[in-house]
Amino acid sequence: MTPIALAIACLLAVTLCYVWVCAGSPFGDCRMCNGFGFATKTDRKGRLKRGKPCRRCKGRGKRVRVGRWLFNRAARIYREGTR
């Protein structure tokens, strides 16, 4: 195989795997709070304690994956265009 064909095959495999992940699990952990839903703080003794709710995920701890967001947007545009 030529290097270009190999690169295209690898890119296609990665893309299909990501599509499969987005279909199977459309939500991922929030990158800001690591899926906790809140910021972690330490008290004066150095122990972890719960902080304020995460602003990015609004305390849910989950976010919509980029691929799923794009799919939802495309489906919404298609649905509104065929009415």
C-alpha cells in the first residue's frame, strides 16, 4: 500500500470509531470539573471539600460530545427544512 492510502485508511478507521463512540455514548465527562459537577477545594487542613457547581456543565458533570453535537445540529436543520 502507498503511504497516502494507508493514511486515508487510518483516518477512516479513527473516524468510524469516533462515530461509534458518539452513537453509543453521546455524553462525555466535563473537561473543566472532570465529571464531578463541582470544583474541588481544600480546607486549611489540606483535605478535599466540595466547591461551587461547575459553570460549564451547570453541575451535571456531563457534556455533549462534539460529534453528537454536529449530528444533532444536522438532524435539526434537515427536520426544519423538510417541514
